[in-house]
Amino acid sequence: MKISNHEEIEKLKQELRLWLDKWRIPLQTFDNLPLSQKILLHGVAYTGTLTPSDAQLRTLYRNLGLGERRTGKGGQIGPAAVEFIEHEELKEIFRPLSSSERLPDLYKY
């Protein structure tokens, strides 16, 4: 996906809003991501069209601050906790929302 302007980035953010809300990630955190990670997150967590590597998921997890709010195996909290998460759990975190999880958006219109 080629992103060429601010409006397209805002569209990505709006499409990811419910996913970000589910994981309690502030929109400011999304805004602070590099463009390549915004596109990756959209392709993984919204459209489900990208298959990221383990390293890409771990980087997204860390950059979104998820490790700072979760406890990993061994009681670790913070960015290092990502090292203790299984790849399958990362894939589950970054999966697109189900249609029932998207219902709040449908009632908006």
C-alpha cells in the first residue's frame, strides 16, 4: 500500500480506531509510529492481508507500548516482556477484529 498524504494516514487511523481502543492504545501512540509500521499494522490488524514476521510483530508490540501494560511469563513488565510472548499469542493480538467486535462502528452511522 502506498501512502501519499495526510488524509490517507488519517483514514488508516480511523479504520484502526476500534482495534486501538480494544488494546487501549492511545491515538497519539499510533501517530508516533513510523509510516512503515502504520502501514504494517493496518495490513495485519485491519485488513488481514499481510503476514508479518515474528520480528515485525514484536517490534509493533514494543512500539505500541503493549509490553508496558501486560505481564509476560516470569512476571516481567515493560518492553522486555515481548521476548516472553509466544508467536501465536502475538498473532492473536494483531488479528483483525471480528464482525461482532466491529458492531459499535456500525451503530455510529
